[in-house]
Amino acid sequence: MSDVSAELVFRRGKEVGKAVYQNRAFSKAGISERLFALLFSGLVYPQIWEDPEIDMEAMQLGEDHRVVTIASGGCNILAYLTRSPARIDAVDLNAAHIALNRMKLAAVRHLPSQADLFRFFGAAGVEHNSAAYDRFIAPNLDPVSRHYWEKRNWRGRRRIEVFDRNFYRTGLLGLFIAAGHRTGRLFGVNPTGIMAARDLAEQRRFFDEKLAPVFDRKLLRWATSRKASLFGLGIPPAQYDSLITSGDGSMASVLKARLEKLACDFPLKDNYFAWQAFARRYPNPGEAALPAYLEKDNHPVLKANVDRVTINHANMIEFLAGKDAGTVDRFILLDAQDWMTDDQLNALWTEITRSAAPGARVIFRTAAEPSLLPGRVSPSLLDQWLYEKDASRDYSARDRSAIYGGFHLYVKRG
């Protein structure tokens, strides 16, 4: 197999750069953008950090729907399959995410059982996962994705071997969470301690007494005032500027509020996002809620529907431009619009509006609370959509991932 990694890195960085760059290369802002694009060209999200249960409720996702979504870590796509939509087109600029999504689909198709699927993507410390990859997944994987997972690091280990340990401690997000734990221990707090809480009251007490005071430390406030500090969350400079407007002017206060929601608003037994943040793993079956694609009862429908997904390494605007008019029922944009200039937003919504079927729904999240579209997207486009303000506020409050300021739902007018 030829070594295509250098070409992949070049193309990944180039495509991500198109989405991120808004300033001159040698300006302070431009340098920050280019550093982010370099980091974002590798694996960022080992799991997606948006709540697919809220997505599916807001979309009213049904069996006849044709869906276009940003792929990210792929947990959302597999969750959507449990509602048996007609088709899912998943799009992403990041080639590492493309390789992860294609590998997940191959695993659903070819691992012998649901227990094997859980061991591969849900359990930690299963030393034979890479052997399961070699036997069942690799022979059914496209060459580019296979090369990605089988490439060796400087220690001679293949990339796929992270699944023998704990895949969710890798990627920019995994490293960011690890840094958060190290920071807590530096100040005498072990964030894992919250997992001993038996109810919401005990979760609240742990947060108020242990976690909240850390955000008042001068060192942490100084560190989080640097835009690069949040690159591990996949937050580019432009989104950092939006995020900071939702607090008192300091990023530490914003992060404190978001962590408070994660720690205090949902019982731990119902929130696998909190398990990943605090316990650094998923719960075991029967221990607490799992991502939909790892729940045993969902496996038959998941396996039956897996061929309804296509994974596309592409720009969302360009991908939608190739769709016929009126052929898409549901659009999931994650938080990608926070990255965009006004011109990019208008180009995106031009293609969404053209390709949307009557009654189509668009969902997305924003770092700050308000929708970013009014005043930036042409009224001639937005007037064709109804913004569901009250429903959006309700969905935002119930999003278990807890890191976004706003969830937004737009419905195509008849």
C-alpha cells in the first residue's frame, strides 16, 4: 500500500483552512487561525458532542426522510439510523473523521454481534479490539481509511491500537478533557469524584464545593483567555469570539456555566456525556444510558439500515450544490456556521433553501445563545423559513452535552 499520509494531511489542512481563514496569514489572528487548521486536520472528536436524542426529536425524524448532516465523530449518524430514515448523506472536511465514520459503518456491518460492537466502541481496555479490526473490519474497509487506521506512529504502534486501550482519550477533545482533569488535580480536585454522587443534589454539592472554585483561580482565568486554549474543543478563533459574548467577558465564566449544566442539570444515569467528561469512559451496559448505537435493543435496526448512509469527504456548500432542488428533508449543521463569514453563510443558505423539500427542517447549535442568522443572512432567504424560537429554547435546555449556548430549529415554509 502506498504512503498517502502526507497528501492526506496536505489536503485536510487545505480544506479546513478554507473554512477557517478570515485574516491575513501573518496577522496575529491569521496565525491563530492557521494553528487551529493544522490541529483540526487530525482527529478532533472521537465522539460527537451534540445530543442526538434532541436532534431526532427536533427533526421529527421519520422513515421517509432524506437527511444531510455533518459527520463529525459519527455517533449522531448511527443514532439517526434507529429512526430508519430513507437516506443519510454525511459530509465532513476532516479526513480523520471520514476514516472514523467509514470504519464505524464497516464495524456495524461486519462485527459478529452487538456485544462485539460494544466492546469495540463502548468499552475501555479490550486488548483484542485491534485483532477484531484485522479479522472483520479491515478486509471490508476502503483503502484510504484502512491506511489511516493502520499507519504506525514513532513507537511502531498502529493507529487502530488505540481501541485496545481507550479511544475516547485520544483526539483533540480527548486530550482537552485530560488537560481539564490535570488542571483540577493541580488545584487539589479530582473531577472523577462526582461519579460517586447518588442524585442531583449530590452532583450539585460536588460542583459547588469542588469544581466551581477552580474557575476563580487566576492561572486558569489567564490560560483560558488565550484563544488557543479551546482548540481542543474544536473551537476556532471566530467561534471563541462568539462564545465569550455569552458570559461576563471572561472565558472562565463561560466554561464554568457550561460545566455546571453538564454536572448538575441531568442525572448521571441518564447522561453519557457526563460519563465521558468525568469518568473518562462510557458506562457499562445496565450501569447507565449509552449512545443509541451502543444500546443492545437498537442493534437489529442499526444493522438493517446501515447501507442507507453515504460518507462524503466534501464541503457542505459544494455538496448541497450537487443536490436536485427540493430533495432534502432534514439538515444538521452542528456548530459549523459559527466558523463562517457572512458570504459563506449566504452561500450555504442559498443551497439549503434551493435543495430543501417543503416542510424541511434545519437544526444547528451556536456557541452563544442567539441564532446567528438574523442580520447576516439575506432576508430574502430567511423569510422562506420559520424560526421555532420557543422550541429551540426548550431543546437547548435539554441538550445533555451542555456545551453550547443555543440550539436552533428552522422549518421551511410551505
